[in-house]
Amino acid sequence: MNLPNKITLTRIFLIPVFVLFFYLDVLPYHELYAAAVFAVAACTDFLDGYIARKYHLVTNMGKFLDPIADKVLVSTAFIVLLTRPLIFSYHSLAGWGLVAAGVCVALIMARELIVSGFRLVAVEKGAVIAADKLGKVKTTVQDVTIVVLLCVMPFLKEGGCIAGYEEPGAIVGMALLLLAALLTAISGVHYIVKNRQVLREEPKEEKE
């Protein structure tokens, strides 16, 4: 197993560590530790790809593991965030914030499932689809959104040490989530439209 694949596996192994810190309520400001773990895991996404391309270490295992690791990491983070609704319903966000967050997360996960199915069809047809810049921007915004939400969470609780900045922080986090959902939807549509030839039915050869 080469270095990029080991880095990808490290990202997968960091997912349960992230979840552990997220729910470790006995540790003060445990969400900040979760944010740090997530940030490290997210950075490995760029690192393994860079090393694989630069040193020609791209393998079939890497092509299989890398997108799975990315999707599981981001999906896990968004799902666990929804289990702590305070971040999405703080003061002025109450009443619509949590609903909007749920819709955004559902949209993000739906896009990933649709694109994954699209890639399976492409593989069956022998088509090679390269990642585009819009997809990378989408991933970066998703990662930043999750880190911001995690960093704001501990200060929304009673006794937070940045009194006065909690609500603006929650609003910024929600705005980033809306942006991430929008970019995710746009990148998904762009990805499929750009490679729509994959969905075309090939004419069947007539038997003589």
C-alpha cells in the first residue's frame, strides 16, 4: 500500500475519533477538538491527491477509497451536527433554521448519492470522468462550513466566553451551510450535464 492510500485510510480512521470528541460532553469545549480533528481529516483529502498525482502513485484502490472517505467524512459531520439543533435554532434562527439545515443536508447527501450512481454508470461504459474545479470548490466550502459550525457551538451554551458574538456566529454558520448546499446542487447539475454522454443509450447491433 502506497503513501497516498495510507493517508486516505487515516482520514477514514479519524472519522470515529471526530464523532467521539463531538459527543464527549465531559470535556469542556469538546466541539473545538472535534473541529480540529475534522480539519486534519479534511486536509488529508488534498494531501493524498497531491502526492498521488505528483509522484504518479494513482491506484485503483485509491480511486475507490478516496471518494468514499470524503463522502463518509462530510456526511457524518453534517448528520451529527443535526443531532445538536441549538446551532441551527439560536435566537433569530429559531423556527426556520433547523428546517433549513435539514433540507440543506438532505440536498447535499442526495447530490452525492446521485453523482456516485452516475459514476458507476460511467465505469460500466469505460468512461473516465475527471474531477472539475467546481466540485473542489464545493468540497472546500462544505469543509469550512462544518469547521465554522463546530467552532461556534460551544459558545452558544450558557457561560460561553465570547458573549455578544454567539448569534452572529450562528448566522454566519447558517449562511455558509446555505452556500454549501447551493454550490453542491450546482456542481451536481454541472457534473451530469457536462458528462451527459454517459447516459446516452448505445445502439444495439442487429443480428444477421
